[in-house]
Amino acid sequence: MDVAVPSCPGWTVRDLVAHTGVVYAHKTTIIRDGWVDEQPEPIEPPTPGELSWFRETADEMLEVLTAADPDTRVATWYPPDQSVGFWRRRMAHESVIHRLDAELAHNVVTPVDAALGADGIDEILVVMLSGAPDWSTSSRSDLIIAVTETDAGRTWRLRVGEFSGTSPRGNVYDHEPTFFIDDTDDPSTASIVGPAGLVDGWLWGRAGIADLTIEGDAALADLLRNVAADSTG
């Protein structure tokens, strides 16, 4: 429990377990208690006793997620999808990424299921990284990154762009890089290819770029990873 987690600088496995338990408890409260227009404040984990509390919290979350209709409306941070189904997906990927964190801490990394990894790629590229805020102005370049997972051969095409503007909270953004899902036939400027689990892990900073095949402008792969790091914390 006190081993350092290399993918989460400053954290031990104990911190990781506590964080994941807090996330589980928070989402369980949203779904069980029917939070719709706002979200509850996160709770504090018990100390000591984090591991046993985490196990109880994980079991409760699974029970609540299984029992709830995925179409039920609940509060999420993603305006296009305010549903229990959103949290089902998000908690699956929260779990697999933090599973990798714990495994990296103990140097016992195991493969990520291919279907889960592919859905994780889709979630981070489409939900977390693509598009620009509705309060901003944006533009698109001629640069396209193709991301391909080799398990099923699915490809995501991202057109590099940027946005500027002032958020409702008063934060100012000037030429901030972003990506737009692209459905043209324009040739890609760079491609990133690898097994789904490793591509997903790389996007989240839990796998190395050496595990993937990069073709074309390698600087665009660095840009994608940097934006992913900024967007996911």
C-alpha cells in the first residue's frame, strides 16, 4: 500500500486506492440518490482502513450500476450524455486505468481487454478531447492524425485545430490546441498504430510510445499525448 505509483507522481498505492474509492462512492451517490441538476460533494475516505472501505465501495457501486436503467437521467460532467449509462462507461475506464496504476507500482502489468481498450480510446478521443467549447471561436488545420487499434482494425481520424475565448468562469484561452473528429478522405499527416489496450494506456500516460508504431509527423503524436494529459489531469 505504501509503494510509489510512477504514473501518478506523489501518490502511493494507498493514495490510489483512496482516490478510486472516493470516485466510486461519489458516482454511487449520484445514481442511488438521483442527482440530476448538480453533483454532490466528494466524501473523505477513512484512514486507516482504506482497502476494506474500497472493497465495500466497489461492491456497492457495481450493485447500483447493475440495478439502474442505463437510460435514467442523472448529472454528469458531459452535457450531451446525462445518463447512468455515461457513468457505467466512465467507471469501467476509471477502473482499468487505475488498475494499470496499481500494476505499474508493483511491476506486474497485465493486458487490457481489447474491446475495453478500444472503447477507452473512443471515450478519450471523442468525449474528452474532440471539439471546442461553445463559448469559443475555433479553427481547423490541414493536419490529420489517424489512431488505429490493431485488434479489430478500428481507426479514429482527428483533425488538428485550436480555439480561443473566455470561459464562463473567466479563464482566458488563446490558440489552445484541440482536435475535431474528421470524416473526410484527406490523407493523414501522422498515424499511431497498436493494440487497443496499449493505445488506450498510452493516451492516458500508462503505456510508452515505444509500444506503438508512429508514422509521419511524430510531433503530432506528442501533441496528442500532451493535450490528453492536460485534459485528463
